[in-house]
Amino acid sequence: MFCQCVHHFGQPLRSETREDMQPTGTEVILSVVAAGVCHSDLHVREGGYSLGHGRWMSYEERGVKLPVVMGHETVGRIVAAGPEAGKLDPARNYVIYPWCGCGNCDFCKTGDEQLCATPRFLGIHKDGGYATQIRVPHPRYLFDIGDLDPQFAAPLACSGLTTYAAIKKIRDTVADHHPVVIGAGGLGLMCLQLLAAMGSKPAVVVDIDPTKREAAMKAGAHATVDPKAEDAIARIHDACGGAPHAAIDFVGAESTAELGFNCLAKAGTLVTVGLFGGAAPWALPLIALRSAVIRGSYTGSLVDFAELMELARKGAINPIPTRKYPLAEAENVLNMLEKGKVIGRAILDPELKG
């Protein structure tokens, strides 16, 4: 097998050739067909992210051991399975739920493995999909993609699932009020598709990049706003027909968190998803005075993913823009993503030659 690995945090990926994987127990080995490149992968390569006020969240301190193969948005085809894995169809393509937990804690027993205190996330704690092969600990993490294009299905494991879980947290408001979506990257564009599929009013999208704002309009945004405009909040209110009841921040920077909070109506909800980094910029008294709700949302559960895949297989979600790159170009693609040069989602294809 061929793979792209992080050997030292803050350093470029290394290419490696290893022996082919062999499964045991309930394990399943898949040949990778498509691997999405997510903004979270930049944090893994860097080794963590800023918590503001000079603090740093270190992946090393959270149990991430190197070397590790990145990639948590993976579609593959089964090539081998352990004796306890049961019957699986090697002719089908499967998207992998990567947020594997310990399997024994209360969160894992209810399907909320993404909240496990001792996680085994693929592409972070365990080797992921930047490779020709990937090891999955149990077939419960495999979802048949049906007739979906693998390069569309792969991002569902993170950008799709993360946005779906975030939308569920504001679902009571979006049928009657335009939500605000901050960030028109892969997650923001996926969010527009899911909002439409879930019966929401179209979102007002906020992004500093005019190219991404244009992509958001093509993807179904009600309107777009440049957050650098002096009257950005007034423009958001005008586009929403009043102060919005809900906003989802897919960037998670101090500036976007402040804008998201300040634009809300009283009793509004801000869902923070992005991990750009920084500290909370809100004035504490205003949270109480405005009866604001600030919620975090970190990907989604196995149940959420099953619901999302049902929507996708029914054709309720239009594909976001994607572009395929050879697996060997993973480092270059990450650098493009870091510079904001990727529209939609970049997909690594092990069979694509440079």
C-alpha cells in the first residue's frame, strides 16, 4: 500500500510504501476510491490549534501518536475482512464513518461515538484515507453509497455530517426564518444543500472571498455578505428580513464568532463549528441580556450519519463542487486549502496519475 503520513507536526507529509493490510476479528480492509481533503486535516498536520490568549490545544497531548495517515472522508471498496466481520459485498462502494469511539462508554453505547473521551478517529488517532488502503475496526462504520459518485459521497463523512448535525440544532427556526451561514468553503456549500433538503428557508452566506460568495449564490444562497463591509450586520439584517434567529459559524475565528453573535435576534442561537482558533469575543453580560444560546457542534453521531445517507441516496442533496487530485499530491493540495484556493472540496484519488 501507498500512503501519505504526518511524521512530525508542522512538517510536510511524507510518502510511504507499506505492506498490504491484513484484518483480524471484526476489522475490514478497504481499497480507497476517494479521500476528501478537509480543513481539519490542516490542524492535524500542524499538531493542534490556537485556543486564544496564548494557549494551544496539542494533538500530541490528546493522545495522537505519529506517524499517522491523515484523511477522514473516505470511500472504499472491500478487499478483505476479519472472521468476525460478517458478510459484506466487495462489489459495492462504502463511505466510512470515521468518528470511532472506544465502543464501551455511555456515549458509544448510544451511538454518539464522536463524543467519546478515548476516541479512535480515523485519520487522527488511527490511520485514515490518504492511502491506497484503510483499516476499519467494525462493519457498523460502513455505509453503502448506492449509485452515488464516490467523490460526492466521501465529503459526507465530515462536511456533510458536520453540517447536518449543526442544522439539527437550529431546525426549529429555519423553516420560517433565513439562517446565517458564515463561511462558504466545503462545509458552507454543503450546508446550503442540506438546508434545502431539510425544508429550510435559504441561508444568507457570509464570506470574505468574492469567488466563494459567488459559489454560494450558485449553490442556492438567498444572499451573500462581505463581513469586511462597515455595515455588514445591517446588510445581514436586510437580507434576512430582520435580525436572524440562528447562525452557523463554519470558520470559528474570533472575528466570525463576534459577527455571528452580534447579528442575532434576541433569544437567537449561534452554532460554532469551525476550529480556526482563538478565544470567545463575546461580552458576558450580553449573553444573559439577549438570552442568547451559544452551542458547539462537533461532527455527528452514527444515527445522524444514517439519516444523512438516506437523504443522499434519495437524491435530496445536490453535489458540491469537487476536483480530483492524485494521492501523491496530498501535501500540495493541503497547501492550496490553507491559502483558500480550494472551492468546494478537493478529493484525492489513488488511481489518478499526476
